[in-house]
Amino acid sequence: MTSTSRRPHAGLAALTVGALGVVFGDIGTSPLYALQTVFSIDHNMVATTPGDVFGVISLVFWSVTLIVSVKYVVFILRADNDGEGGVMALAALARTAVRPGGRRFGLVMLLGVLGASLFYGDSVITPAISVMSAIEGLGVSSPGVAHLVVPVGAVIITLLFAGQRFGTELVGRFFGPIMALWFAVLAVLGGAQVVRDPSVIAGLSPHYAVLFVVEHPVVAFVAMGAVVLSITGAEALYADMGHFGRAPIRRGWFLVVFPALTLNYLGQGALILKDPSTAESPFFHLAPDALGIPLVVLSTAATIIASQAVISGAYSVSRQAERLGYLPRLTVRQTSHRERGQIYVPAVNWTLYVGVMALLLLFGSSERLATAYGLAVTGTFLITTTLFLIHAQAAWGWSRRRLLLLGIPLAALELTYFAANLTKITHGGWLPLVIATLVATVMLTWQRGRGIVTDRRIEMEGPLDPFIEWLHTNPVDKVPGTAVFLHPGKLSTPLALRENATFNHVIHELVLIVSISSENVPFVDDAERIELDHLGDPYDAITHLTLRFGFQEEQDVPRALALCRRQEIVDVDPDTAYYFLSRISLERGAATTMPPWRKRLFLALAHNAASPTGYFKLPEDRTVSMGATVSI
């Protein structure tokens, strides 16, 4: 499936403003805690001397330039799966380009699962550290209210997750102007310090980063573990591409976000050089005392928005994983009539909320949370780079020289980040790894169990062709109307159809066996939505239809059947047809197909999957379920 429909878009300017409010929130609030963490890490190992300050500023600037501007905005955004981004979409895209059955065929989806799992770890930590770092600004301007930081943070996070059901379109429209103001404030605060000390601009030279590493290799290595905080949010930027599109993201980055971040980091560096004591909270010390409280309020608003970037990304990644067979059916709500990528997934939303609140209460401060940050981000960076290079070679025909020119610098930088963050494992870095391990276990268990159930179900159903031949030689009573049997394929017989014919001895005048095909693209063009197969006899009123959906589309069966009628493929009225579901009841058996604990996990996931009636938008009063029991 290669042809897909073009997604409807709002105006570019409106989408760019919306992208400021959703896509760039995470990376846009990094100045709140990035340099503060660098100069406090390991009991102030990084000094506030000119050499260290210029070295850190250079590392931050070139990290943002190489990882975000070059890797993600210039290259990774090109690897969109029909407008959709994220590590699972990239893995699905790469898989369509490599040789089926080859060594890389299975590898790319395994990397996609691992990358998505690490992204969930990041999605839990980001809201907690972002909100906490902003509210802690109260300690600078009003030390007497520092004890309120955690309760206020809990209230803000609760309101944020409760508001997700209104959708990213409304969130982006509301948050976009606030983030535009935020980036303006970043630029003004930082620019004012740069004007007072223009010499800090020299910190943009890469030779300061090189000198820092050569003269203080151990200190620089430790600093790299915190410098990575300046680029957190880059993966969310890619995962959120389906919400707004490539052009608004690129325009927002190069025209607004990148210049504002650069000025602010330069300003913080200039301030630390002037007064080393401000290194404990350089961002808030940029503002005059009279503006302390307003800045805390704006920062808090910005960090709430920062959380939106990873939350929206988690929705997209979850839906992609579900459609690719790594998660059970999820209840997904479309939140925009114009942008089909804008969705709300209640199960993911409230699972993230529980995780974020647990972290907030467990760690209690952004400084402690920073020790847990980094591993998930850097691990995802490495996986995304690997998948992109595989895709570039397989789909775009990149030469080995071109792959090495991009891959070697990125790998060297990202491996350094990853190694530096390994030192945090015993200080909280284990947390994102535990989250990622749990998510990967769930996804791989579901994929394995789903395969086992499919094989067992096919054995029970028996082949379809002999069943149709049996109907030809053993006529049964025909009842008026249309029966639609939802079924995974056309090789086996729907259990509900077999039961109706062999035990009830009836069959409807028109029988449609409908299979849903989830494609490795986000959206499928209506011209390629439906495939008709008369199963060898166009006159026996038994027809097979394949309905193709992209992994970002609602699988609305009645709507697809209405399209089938409009295109004059089959004369079916979805408003009068009866829908039959072959429901499979699962039970744990003695077979050694999976360890007992994985069987229990699979059964729990299956039990909590979304109802197929609602998932496929079937009318409840005309939907019949008939099933059997499968042992795993």
C-alpha cells in the first residue's frame, strides 16, 4: 500500500502557532533546568570558571544544533510515514523498504518497540521535572512558600491531564500564544545579558567545547550527562509531527525556538560569569526581582505546555503500536475535524497521570528528578538514528559514504550522552529503564499472544473454500437482508457464519465477509480503501471485502461500507445490515507456548481491550456476537 490521502490542513500560520504550544513545549523549557543541573551535578564538579562556562555553553549550543536542527529538523522529519512521525512510524516505514524475511526485517520493528518503550519512560518523567522546575522558582523570589511546591505541582498536573480530553487542537490554540510569549521572554532575558557582556558570544565557537573535553575529560564527561537536558523534547518534536505537519515545525524551530534558546543560554552563561552564585538557579536570576513572581507564573504555564509535547506524542506512538499489532485495541477519540492526527487516548492519558504523580511524590524536586532523566532520551536518540540510517539506505539509496558522514558524528555524540547517563543508574536512572522494560514486555507479550490466538482460531474455523462448496451442495434456508461478518482474512471461515449455517441452517441473502487491514501508512486513500473478492463465484451472494485503514484512522466499518455502495462495488446498506462478531474467549491452558506469567499478562490485556462493537463503530442494536473458547 503506497498511495495515501492527503491530510486536510489548517492554515500554515495557525498550525505554526499551534506547534509552538504543543510540539516545542518540552525543549522550549529546558533553559529552566539544563544549566542549573550542569553546574550542580556531582556536588558542583563543573566549576564556574570562564573555561568551564564557555565549554558548557559551546557543548549546549552544538548539541542543540547537531541533534535538533541537523538530525531531527533537517533529516529525521523527511522520514515521515505519510506525514506521521515517531519511532514506531519510522520503524514501520523502514520495514517496508528492507527485504522481507531478511535480517533487518525483524530488527527494525524490535528497535521500534524498544524506542517506543523508552519514549514512554521519557513521557512519565518530563511532566514531573518540567512543572517542578518552574514552581521551584518560588524559592528564589519567595523562599517562605517553598513547602508548597509539591502540592501546587500535583494540582497543576492533575488539571493538565484532565484537560487532555478537549484535544490538542484546542490545547494548541490556547497554549500557542502563551508559548510565543515564552520564547519572546527567553530571547529578551538572555539578550539583555548578552548586550551587557557580548564576549559570551564566543562560547558559540566549537573549539571551546573541544578544549573543555581535552583539558577536563572527566568533568566534561560528567557534564555531558546534564547537557543532554538541553535537547530533551527532540523526539517528542518528531512524534508530534502528525499533529501539525513538517512545514509548521520547521518554520517554528528556525524562526522562533532555536534563536530564543540560543540567546537565553548565552545570557545564563554571561550571568554566571558575572556572578557565580547565580549558578544555583541562573534562569530565574536573569529577571529583575520585581518580575520574579510573573516569571514563575509564565514558567509554570510554559512547563504545563512542555508536558503536552510528550503526552501528545505518547498518544500517537500508542495508536501506531496498536495498529501494528503490539498493543490491544485502544479507545481512541478524534479531537479535530481538520487534523486527523489529533487524537485523545484515555487509557494512555490516565496511565501516564498515575506514573507522573508517583514520580512527583517520590522524588519531590527537579534536582532529584534530573538524576533519573537522560537515559530514556539518549537511548531513544540512538534507536532513531539507527532506524533512520537503515531507511535512508534501503529506501533512498544513500551511499555508504553518505551514511557514514551523518552517522559517525551522531553516533559519537549520542553514545557519549548515553554513556554519561549510565552513571546515573544508581541515583534514579534505573527508573526510565524499568518503565521501558515493562512497556516492552507488554508490547512483545501482546504480539506473541496475538499470534498464538490467531493460529488456534484458524484451526478451529477451518478453511473457507470447502465450507462454501458445502453450502453449494447442501442448500440452507435464505433469510432476507445483509449479514456482515467481521473476520481477519479469507482463508478460514468466520465462526459465526459456520454456526449460522450448520446449526441454524440459515444464511442471509447477501453475506459479506469483511476483513480489516491495518496498513503501515497513516492514511489510506478512498480509491484504495476497498478490495473485492467474489471467492470464485460472483453469483452465490458470498463476497469477501478487505477494508484498508491507516494506523492513524478510525476503523469505521459502516462508513467504509457506505463508501463501498457509493463506489458501486457492492450494493450494501450499512444502516440495515446485521453485523456478526466471532468473539474468542481466552483461557490459560497447559501448553508451553509462553511462560505462565506472560499468559496471565496477555489475558489481562485482552480482557481490557476496547469493545469491538465500539471500536469498529458498529450499531449495538444490529450487532450479534457468537464465539468460542481458545486455550493459550
